[in-house]
Amino acid sequence: MPVTARFRRMLQETAGGLPRQFWWLWVATLVNRLGAFVVTFLALYLTSSRGYSATYAGLVASLFGLGSAVASIVAGVLTDRIGRRPTLLAAQLGTALFTAVLGFTDGQAAIAVVAFLVGFCNNATRPAISAIIADIVPAADRVRAYSLNFWAINLGFGLSSAVAGLIATHGYLTLFLLDALSTVLCAVVIFLRIPETKPDAPADGRADEPAVGLVTVFRDSRFMAVVGLTLLLALVMQQGSTTLAVDMGRQGITSSEYGLVIGLNGLLIVLLQIPLTRWVENRSRSAMLATASLFIGWGFGITALAGSSAWFYAFTVAVWTVGEILYTPTLMGLIAELSPTHARGRYQGVYGLSWSLASFLGPAVGGVLLERAGGGALWGACGICGTVAAVGYVVLGGRTGAAEGAGSGEVIAVAAPVATPAADPAAQAVTAPAARPVAAPVAEPEKAPAGA
């Protein structure tokens, strides 16, 4: 087969068949991430430009994470109550407003308050985006859709990080204003092209459908087990942007070398996300989650052996990045399937809470462990966390003892069918792999990833 024809076939298999609304959401996500400067450079702005201490910068980062955690719950409820579209638009406009205000704000207390509001509004978009994708994309295509959205996030983030340093030479205020502008453009795309996707009634049409509140979500033991395992791995992944830099500095690695090493993460995601997703689609979901957990945990774990070698650090980043590529879209597909149709916002919000809590707790826990016990203890703990998460996914997959043949081999159930009302039909068959099933695909309409 000619190379051109082979490429066209691969492109069709990767991107074909998804609803037009998904691609407008994808474009909006890319535009927004192309201008996502502030979060990346906030600590540097506070210390180098405003002259505040590293301790204060850490406090502001924690308040940003706290705002994100609160938003996960509040926005999840609003997504189900008032709709995906108004929640998303309000969150984006709020993010743009407070990002611009942050650029002009002075005083420690004022900056801390505005940073909390930026974190709140910024993360309030995630449950709505996740619910939209679950609403409009058929279940058989969700892993692919989430993967493409995750790819757009990392592509935009990688490009924005590359140019943000140059823009900052003209003043940090430019970064804040461009970030706000890109968020407004994202909101315009959503307003013009994305309709409301919230179901008017439960998917099966039953009038006696009981309401699903937050208490119901927290009582869903199988779903909360997945959220707990996600929190465990999210705490590990937080070390990539915090304690990893400190440990490398202690080993004599320069800041420029660190930039190149950590930049490998985004580069590999852009290069490998699509081909690896096509490979993942035909395999057991629980096996992929367990494998990804081991890659993430021990990718960080072997950092203990890096010494002063920047090349070895780069190798460790490559290992846990492969785990991240396998983990994120596979998990997002599972979360969407475990979420009842009329409660997707709440479920996505509680799921997103795991990442928000990790961003709040991860840097502090990792920093204390590194300072008091050393790098060996920190990275060894990461490996243990990855192993525990892998075992957890295997246990969840084998709890019902169900297994099916699905073309590529045995597929193990992630959990028993969810016993919540009006559950997504796909959640009744979590045993299916992330690929199109042999039977007719679920005729369900589709999200955007949370961990990102």
C-alpha cells in the first residue's frame, strides 16, 4: 500500500466518524491551551518579577489548587442542573476576567484571593467539557475522542510554553492578557458552535427516575474506588513538576537541562498519543490501566538511580510519559461509562476532585518526603504507589470474575455493572475493550480530560 494511502487510512481510523460538535470543542480546547501561559509561569512571576518569597509562591499555588478542588464539586452540580453550555461559558468568561485582573493585582492578600478565583473558574470548565464529550460521542469512540482532546491540550501547552518565555521578556502583563484573550476566543467558539447537550430526561425515558445527588456519587463504591486509585497516581504525577526539579538541582542538573528533560514529556505525548491510542483501543481496559500505573509509578521510581545523569532523567520521563499516554484516555472513557447519563456532571466533578486534591497535596507531601527522607525514599514511594494502583485495577477488573473474548484476546471486567439509576448502557458492559465492539456500537451521542 502506498505511503500516502496508508497515512490517509491511519488518519481516518484515528479521527474519522466523530461528531462535528466534538471537533469544534477540540478547536476551542487547542485555542485555549495555546494561550495558557499564567499557570505555567505563575510561581516564576511571583518570585522573579514581584519579588515575593518561594514560600509565598507555594502558598498561592496551593490556593490555586484549592480553588480547583472546590470547582470540581460546584461545577459538577451546575453542569447537571443548569446545563453544560451555560456552566462552561460562565467558567471561561470568569477565567478570562480573573486572569486579566491578576496581572494588575498588587498585595499579597489580593493576589492570593484572585489566584483562588482563577483556579476555581479554570477548573470549573472540566466537568462541563467532560460531560459534553460523553453526551455527543458514542461510547465505542470515547477513548479515541478523549485521546484526541488530551493530544490537543498537550500540543497547545507545548507550543505556548515554548513561546511564553519570549513573550515574558516584554513584560508578564502581556502573558496575562494574552491568556485571557485566548480564553475569550474559546468561549466564543463554544457559544457559536456547541449546543446544549444536557439530556432533558433519563436516557431510558422512565418517569420515576430517582435523582442522583452528590451523596449518591460518593456512595458508588466501584466509582469511588477508581477515584481513589486516580488520586494515588495523580499524587505521583504531581512530582514531575515539583520535587523532580528540586532533586535534579541537588544532583547538579542545570535549569536548562531540566527544561529539556521535562519538555520531553510534552514532545512524546504529541508524537505518540495517536498511534498508542489506536493500539490501546483493541485491548482490555483494566489491563491497560494496570500497565499504565506501573509505567507511571516505576517511571518515577527509577529516578532514584539517575544520579547526576541528565540522560537517565530523560529516560525516566519517557517511561512515565508512556504510562500517562496509556492511562489518561483509557480512564476517561471508563469514567464516562460509569457515569449515569443525567448525572455526568456530578460524576465528572468528583473524578476531577482527585486531580485537584493531588495538585493541592502532592507538592507538599513530596517536598516533605524529599527533605526529610531523601530522594530514594520519595521515588521508591512513587513506585509503591504505582504498584498499589496496578493491583487495584486488577482487583476491580476481576471482582465479578467476568471475562470475554474480544478479538485481541481476553478482556477482563473493570467492575460489576454500576447500580446507579439511568446508568450509561456502556457501564453495563465495562467488560468491553476501548475499541468498537463486535456487536453494533452503542447509539449514544459524547468530553475533555480532567487530568490535564
